[in-house]
Amino acid sequence: MYDKDLINATKKILSGNGILFAGAGFSKMTMNISDNEPPLSRELSHRICDLIPDFEKDDDLMYVSDYYIKNEYDNSKLIRVLKDSFTIKSISQEHIDICKLNWKRVYTTNYDNTIKLAYTKNDKDLQTISANDDESKNYNKNDNLCIHINGQINGLTANTLNTNFKLSDSSYMSPESFVNSFWYRQFKRDTERAGILVFIGYSLYDLDVKKILFENDVYKNKTIFIIRE
């Protein structure tokens, strides 16, 4: 039965009616401009802790980043850490192969440019937007579109650090949060209409996304999670 389900899922993906959703695990086996894999939440939290004088290391990324921003430490240093961490310069063949497929639409909670780079390697154009960009809904009818739910590294500035770029508690609770955006409603429509939903390296960390998936039983029959062994 499992093999039959997998074959049917593959056919739906190849038909071009699949939604790709990339979580943090999707960016494994990539290399950033600091010659490292992009950090996961705990490691990034520790890096931000290192920017705060006499501050004990803490694993809670949202708490640490909120503390940093609210106490008005140098935002340029934080932005530099984020750009060094999430600006990707090389990816694996697996990323290229996955993005070679004709996805109906791509969503990601990641900040990095892995998906954009993979499309470029395939000589395919990809428009990347942040879910809370004021003009992002104008791209809704575009083909080859990737929506960065938590913001994207290419759009990170001092102005977007605590609004469009979801890093701290305050940014998640801001009026510009995903649940209040045009793309939250569009994500619900996309998932309802898609033939298959493929989540890669995603842990359901974001409550807004989890809520959508759990509110309708129909998703159970067309959702695949690809995780590490």
C-alpha cells in the first residue's frame, strides 16, 4: 500500500499540481558565505547572545532576538550576522533536482536564498517575495513564485528587521504577522486546490501553518512530510 501511495504522489507532483513547502531542514547541505551550513534556531540564538555584553547563552531565539532589539543594541551587527548566516552561495544536486520539478507554488519559512539559487541553476526564473511585503499580493497570478512566510534575507534592512522579518516575539505578534496577510488566505486556498502538499525539512514550528493543516481532514490524504532518517 505504501509503494502505491508513493507512486500516486509522484504522479501528482509531476503533473504540476503540487505545492512545495520548505522548512529549515530543506537548507541542509548548503553553504553560506561564511563557509558554513545556515544555522538552526538554537545555534543562531547563541550567535546573537555573543553580540550582547555579559549575556548568558540562551536557546530561545525569539526571546534573545527580542531582548537584543528592545534594548537597542547595534542593529547593523545583528543584520551582518543574519546576512552571513543565510546568504547561500552553494547548494547540493538534490536541491537542484527538487526545484527542477514544475511546482504549482512554493512556500518557505526559511530566510535564505536556497530555492532561488536552485531555480537559477535550472535556468528557471523565480520571483521571491516576503508574505508581508505591501505589494506582494500583486504577484499572486505569477508562475514560479516563492513566498517567504518569515521574510527573506535579500529584503533584510533596519526597517524590516522587526516587522516583515520574523525573528523576535514582537515581530511574530505584530500587525504584519502572516496570519493577517493576504498570503495567509491565499495559502489556505492553494492548499485546498493542490493535488498534493510536499513538506521538506519542516517541523510545524509555525502555529499559523499548523492551524490550517489541522482544521481540515482532507489534508491528511494529500500531504507528505519528507524528513531526515
